[in-house]
Amino acid sequence: QVQLVESGGGLVQAGDSLRLSCAASGRTFSTYTMGWFRQAPGKEREFVAAITWSGSIYYVDSVKGRFTISRDNAKNTFYLQMNSLKPEDTAVYYCAVKPSWRGDCLKEYDYWGQGTQVTVSS
């Protein structure tokens, strides 16, 4: 079965960097869109970034210029490089995948990881 496992979260100070990884298993994901979402305490889960099978990339406005999403199809792994972190980036970060033909990178993902906590202190 499909399994997504996030890693790389932690506690950092404002201005620091973290790189999240999402290792996917259970099938080949080269034709899948891979996305990152986050959920802060008391808030709804929000879209952060996505990368399609063809390499098209999308970001929420609040992370543009600071976060970079990438993928390594050979390893079935994708990443979220987070630079210049801010306290408002504090959240549980989730990775998710869906077939790219389904379009709309912002929603309706099929499979989700368990989440990894990112805490940014001021």
C-alpha cells in the first residue's frame, strides 16, 4: 500500500532553515503531483507548495521566495527546503500525493503522511 513518511521537522529560531523530506513507497510516483500542506494550532490545514510530474511548481504567497519544493523520482522522495523561517511558519507539515492528471494542485490529494512538527521561535 502507499505510504508517505515525513522527516526533517524540528525546533529552530526565526531566520533559520529546515529541509523536510517525504519518502513515498508502494508504487511509482513519477506521474504524481506531490504537495506539502501545514496546519497550525487552531487553524485549518492550508496548502503550502506542490510540484507536478512535469515539474510545474506552485506556492502559497506567504512562502514564495523562502520555500523551495523539489522531487527526486529515482528515490520516490520529495523535499521542502524552508529558509528564512518565521514564527508564523510554525505548524505540523504534511506531505501528500495525487495523480497529476487530476489537476488542481491545491486540493483532493489521495494519500497523506503522518505529519512532522516545525516550530519556529522568535
